[in-house]
Amino acid sequence: MSATSYKPAEYWENLARDQLEQAEDAALLGAVCYAGAPLWLNRFFAHFQQRAVTGALRRMARQSDGGVMLEIGCGSGRWCHYLSASGPVVGVDIAPSMVRRARQLGRGPQFCLGSAQALPFADNSFELALSVTVLMHVPDEVKPACVKELVRVLRPGGAAILYERISPGIGAQVHPIPIDDWVRLFSDHGMRITRYEAYEYAPLLRLLHLASRMLPARARTSSLAADDVKRPAGGRLPMTAASLNGLPLPVRWAARLAVALSYPVEHVSRWVPGSRLANSALMVFEKT
Ligand SMILES: C[S@@+](CC[C@H](N)C(=O)[O-])C[C@H]1O[C@@H](n2cnc3c(N)ncnc32)[C@H](O)[C@@H]1O
């Protein structure tokens, strides 16, 4: 897939449809985390995303103040369903199959089809906007329009929680920017950053990925590089549980072991001074 051939609605719809066939992955983690990666690997990433997002929500103590919350790019609705315990929540996504699955997973939140750059809501409608790994998939020239929309629908004093990639990625659908650029993008639209936390160091998975690069090309059909596992347009998912099964047994064991050990290692990694080695960040902004 070339940089110019990324058609967001088509890409995410195809991904969601592929994943709908995976009965054991109701929340479509194989579409909303790392596309096509096995569930046990995506659960690792989802675990730390959840720590980041739920931690931010708890700190903001938004459990009972009654305003409506919005999730932009809600995917299968995993965050909307969590938020709906605290109050009314609306999820919007560009892919019809994502929205359908989100509706199937619970009745609390409302879900609708729409794009981040033209949100179908009135000005000042929401007290909180959440977006997890969505703007990192929006081409850089479109990002300002999305942020402008997010700010427009947020009431003054409202907050935005973002979890986005801050290190370079590969693939026409991956458009991360460094942390300073995220902060500038939001401050240019009247949002002040109030919190920042770095996530996804995953040193063991990086090592494993480097090691997998040394395997002969035929055995490398499934590398553990998160960036390599995005679905090519019209192609098969390059990394699936089945394709991992094609790897030599010691490599499969090493992969499972690396993921299991990565949980405690991730906690330790977060003490590494600075955030330059992190892949992702949680950012909290306030509309001034
Ligand atoms: C990586 S998934 C994350 C989904 C969800 N935020 C989560 O964390 O489970 C990205 C989601 O953003 C949606 N998306 C991508 N570009 C979008 C856009 N321009 N407007 C609205 N949704 C978009 C995709 O359809 C997909 O569901």
C-alpha cells in the first residue's frame, strides 16, 4: 500500500470485516490494536492502553458530573462501554462494521458513523473527548481539521484525552508525530496540555523483532514488529496466530515468553529517564 493509496474508510472497514470472523476476539483487538497480530500479543498492548486511559479518567474524577462524553474513532467501542458506567457517551467512527460491532457489545453508549474531520455534532456539546490511536492514522495535512473539530464540539473547560503514537511507524496508514508536535497541534487550537505519560517501551518485543529479522525470509512471514503487522490493501493479514504457527517452535515459545515477561518489564521501563524510547503517549488537554 503506497502512501497515497490509503483510503481510511475502506482500510478500516476491511480490517473490521476481517476481524469479525475471529470469534474469540469480540472487541476486535486484531483491528483496533495491532492489525492481524495474535490476540495474546494485542492483549499486552491493550492492557497498557487500558492502564493509561482508565488512570487518566480516574484522576480527572469525571465519574459523576453528568456531562456527555465523546469518543472519536471508537472502533468496537471498548472505551465507550467503559465510559458509559460514568455517564452518557457517544462514539463516532468512520467504519460501518466497527460501529455495528460496537452496538452489538452493549446498549449504554450511542454510536454513529462519522469522520473526525467533520463531526456530526453541535458546538460545545461534550465535556470530555477521548481518542485512542486514531489521529496517528490521520495524514498530517488533515490532522489540524480533526483537532479543530474536536475543540469545536468540546465545551469551554472541557478535557480531551489522547493516546497516540509518538515514534515513527511504517505503513501508509501510520502517521505518528513526535510529542512536541502533538502538543503544538493542540495548543494551536486553544488546548492546554495538563498531563503527559509515555507508554509502550516493549524492549523485549523490539529485541525479538530484531532477532526475527535474522531468520530466513521464508520463516519470517510473521515478524513481531508492530509496524509490520498492518494489513496491506487487499492482501492477507501478514501476522496471524496461524502464521505464527508456521514459525519454528523455539521462535514461537520465545515470542510467547517475551510477551509474558513484557508485562513486568514494561512497568520497570517506565522508570527509564525521559520518554525518548517510548512508542506512545497519553496526553490530557483542557480547552481554555
Ligand atoms: C486503531 S483503531 C482504534 C479504535 C479505538 N479508539 C480503540 O482504541 O479501540 C482506529 C479507529 O479509528 C477509526 N478512524 C480512522 N480514521 C478516522 C477518521 N478520520 N474519522 C473517524 N474515525 C476514524 C477507525 O475506523 C478505527 O476504528
